[in-house]
Amino acid sequence: MKPSLGCERMNINLHIERLILDGLSLERSQGPRVQATVEAELARLLMANGLGEQFQSGGAVPSVHAAGIQLENGSSSIEVGQQIAQSVYSGIGNSR
């Protein structure tokens, strides 16, 4: 029988200092909403599924392989932010 692990509450504070959205057909005013959505969705994914083992010890990496995104014409800033976060998470997240 495995010992029971206590339920720990984890806090994740994620801040993206600069998000470059080059080549996307978004209005300049949508940028802050996309950035806030990326931060919120990425934090949610990390809370729910964790960080990949190779990143758990910390450190810097020059790049991360991430999944592509598919945007439709008229995608909202929230949809764009969620897809970006999910793409980034595919490269850093726990692949359960």
C-alpha cells in the first residue's frame, strides 16, 4: 500500500514580460488581451498537468519545440491566446 500524499496547494505566478505577435492579423489593442490569456491558460495547464520532467530542475533553454497553431479568420484575442499557450505547453508540459 502506498503512503497517502497530502493535497498541497500550489501557486503559480506566471508573467510574460514581452510577447511578440508578428504576422497575426490582430489590432494593436488586442495584444494585452492575448498576453493575459496566454499567461492565464499556461498557468492553468501547468496547475492541471505539471511541468515536463526535463524542466523541473530549472535552468535556461535556448528554444522549445512547440506544436503549431491553426487560426481562423476572425479568431478572438482569447482564442489566439489559448492556442499560443497550448502550443507552448506542448513543448514544456508533462506528457502524461
